[in-house]
Amino acid sequence: MRAGDVALPGQGSVRSAGDRVRRAGRDRGLTLEVAAGRVGKSKGWLSMTEHGHLQLDRLSGIIALAGVLGVPVPVLIGVPCPGCPRSAGGGGGGR
């Protein structure tokens, strides 16, 4: 594992937040459409996030996405986040 790499449990290293989002969604068996809908975003938004064309830059979106994907926030963003909840719980979105 290189500096800056983050490991999802049982997944080896993943370098970008988009890669971590994509892997976590696949691990949970979620399609782009279902995961995006649960977060309250479009399928296109999630796809662009996964491919690195959009950054996860809003904490509310990061927390919601972490909850939907069942991944702790620090693992999803790849850095320690002392003030962040470990996950959003409950699946996020509420729609």
C-alpha cells in the first residue's frame, strides 16, 4: 500500500474517494440509480463522483453517502475525520 492509499475492509488499497464509493456500492450490491436515489442525487452525479469528475466536497453529502454505502466517513473520504460520525446510519436520503 502506498502513502495516501486507504483500505476498505477486505478490499486492499483504493486510492481515490470515487474508487472507494464505487467499491463500497458494488460490495453492497447497489446500482448507481439505487445508491444515488437513496442519497437524493442523480445517477449522473454519482457516476461522475465515482469517476473523479466531481469531488465529494459537502459534508452532508459525504455523511449521507457513507450511510447508504455502510462505510465509515473517514474510510470513505480517505482521511481521519475526528468530528465526523462513523456513519450516517439508516441508509440516508429519506426519500
